[in-house]
Amino acid sequence: MRVKRGKTAAMRLGIAIVLLTATLTACGGNAENGSNGSEGREPVGSGVNEGADKNGGSGVSEGADKNGGSEVSEGADKNGGSEMNEGAGKNGGSGVNEGADKNGGSGVKEGTGRKGESEMEAGTGKKGGGKKQGDGAGGTALVKPEETAQVMLNGEYARLYEQFSQELQQAVTLADFKGMGEFFLQDIEAFQSPTVLSLNGMERYVWMNKEETKSLIASYDQEGTIIGIQIQPVTSYPESDAAKTKLSYGLPFKGEWLVFWGGDNEMHNYHYAIEGQRYAYDLIMAKDEYSFNGDPALNESYYAFGQAMLAPGDGKVVIAVNDIADNEPVGTMNSSQPAGNYVVIDHGNGEFSYLAHLQQGSVKVKKGERVKKGQEIGLCGNSGNSSEPHLHFQVSDGPDLFTSKAISVTFDGDVEMIQGDYRKGGE
């Protein structure tokens, strides 16, 4: 089931609180150098553990975007990209991590997974309601993730603050949190029911107000600690949202995959802020809400690694790269060759599909070769600007990753691909 929250792009104006934990970016860099990110932001998605070092070096960095959106980010890397190795997996592996872009719009874009069904008061958070369940410090009721929006609307900021991680409390005071929250939420009477995403020991909730002009994002670890919270205004790109591909495409994988990043707003798809990758997808495999089993430092532990990637439609291969080494998960990414091993297929009608981060030596097609829909073109890998095995998929109006514009994809059967959706491809 799709839970749609409107056509939005994330924080570029107004006030925002970003208390960042594990996040997932797709490209790194920034959006300053052109409408489609042709210069510093690579139009290819990074993996789930992007930017995190294996020891989870934490830190606290502050910044503001050019339009006044303040942010407080937990775990800064040396290049200013915020990151944090929270949300350990079954075997001590880190959760989902990404760096912030230079415009301060990092947000909390982290571990995603299966959409939950929890709601507040029949699907909305309303002022004056809310239940208190569980026990917190000093007898205060512990806030459950699904109650976050309700508690904020009730003005119970201290309850939430008690559950902030130590790093978040060091980054922002209760007074500042309350002041910014009250200012931002002053005209909101209720939120729509949230989307709920779970992966690798973390839960991420996203709420929208009725008008779909503001959003609230909260992330919790397995112990109920709030490891990320963000409130932000939203904008939209309705013209490009409505301009769908002329052709219908098949899913580029076999079996069941999880849409890690995907959708027509930046809360569910961090690519959305950049024109060149606005409608891109990052896809992983997950079982029991984990993307790996075994040693998280090995590519072979990830369910996606080595899986067959398929041509989404008939066409002619115009680019095929096959010799880029795969990265170690949660290790150093290859930002100089952001797409890694990848294939671009010309489908006609000015539409080109991209399948990126393929496994080294696995690409089965060559430039100039004609391919059929559903044909295997390579294996899922962890090459390029990627930190965990996954597939970056998009359709654009040209073959160049840096100058083309992404197009909203029409999939066969009008299948929708929204963050948190599990979708089954061909066998």
C-alpha cells in the first residue's frame, strides 16, 4: 500500500531542527553548481552505510543552509558531512548512514524498511490528545515512536527531550528545542498518519500536516532513544512530477526488493532536491528488516550483493562500465567514480535508464549491444559512491549522468515505488 504525502522537496527555507543520526544519501556533494547537480553532487545513490567509518566516529556539528534553515547534526565527518554509526545490526553492524550536503539539507534520511501500520487517533495526531504509555525517567511516561507528533502538538517537549540521545542533548538545549518546535508547529492542528520505516534496528516516522506544507521526521533506536528528529517546511515541483516517462518500464530486479529511497518528496527520496536525480531510486534487499546477515564489513553478507540486475525495457546499450572495484561496506567510497560499474540503455523517445553500482566484472553487455526487457545486464554490487550493496536506478532524458534531467518513471502495471515499499520483480 502506498502512503503518499504530496509532492514536496525538503528544507530550503524557514526554520528547521535537524538532529541527525544514521542517514542515507545517494550522492554526496552539493547542489550549488547547477540545477541538476552537474558539478559537486553525483547523480547516483550511495548505499545504506554511506559516510560512516567502521568505528562510528561521532561528533556534533552545527550549520545553517543559505535560506536560514538551522541544523544540528550528530556525528560530523572531516568534510562537513554529518554522519553517525548508530543503529547496530544483528552482528554489530552499523545502521544507515549518509553525509549532509553543503546546503544544510541533510535531514534525517536514514534506515528505512517496511511500512508500519501504526497510527495516532485513527490516523491523525491532534492537539489535545495523546496517550501516555510505558515508564520513562522519573516516572514520566515513555513516548512511543508513533506518539511523537501527538506529543509535540500537545507541547510536551520535555517528555521527548528526556529520550534524546546524549549527543542530541549536547547539540541542542530543551529551551531551544521547545522554542523552534512551537514556532514551526504553531499553525498545525493535526498531522496525517505517518509512514513508518524500519531497517537494521532503527525506526523512522514521517508525518505531514493536512496541507502538506510541513513535515516532522523522528527516528528511534531499538531502546526507544530518539536518535534523530527534524521539522521542516516543504516545496514541490509539480510540473516535473507530472511529466512521466512515455514508455512503461519493468522492475530491474528479480525477487523482492525494498525501496530505500523513492518518491516525489525529499522526506521519502532525498534525491528529489536535485533535478538530475529527482526521480531516482535506491533499492536494497532486506529480510526480517535487516539488509545483511553475518559480518557487516563483508559485501557477501548483504542480501543484495550478487543479485541479477535486469534491463527495464528493450533498447541499445550506450554506456557499459565493468572494471571499478567494489568498496568494502561502511568503508571508503569511490567518489571520483560515483556511478561505479554501470549500464545506460537508450530506450528511444529520449529516455535512458541507468543501473549503477554494479559488481566489478559482472556486466554482461557491451556498448552498442541491443538488449531485451528482462535481460540480465549485470549483478548488484557496491562500486562507486556507495557504502552498501544496492542498485541505483533512474530514467533520464539523456545518457550523461551529470547533465541530464531525471524523469518520473511509469512502471508496468502502474506500480508505485515509494520509500519503504517492498516490490517483487520477475523470477
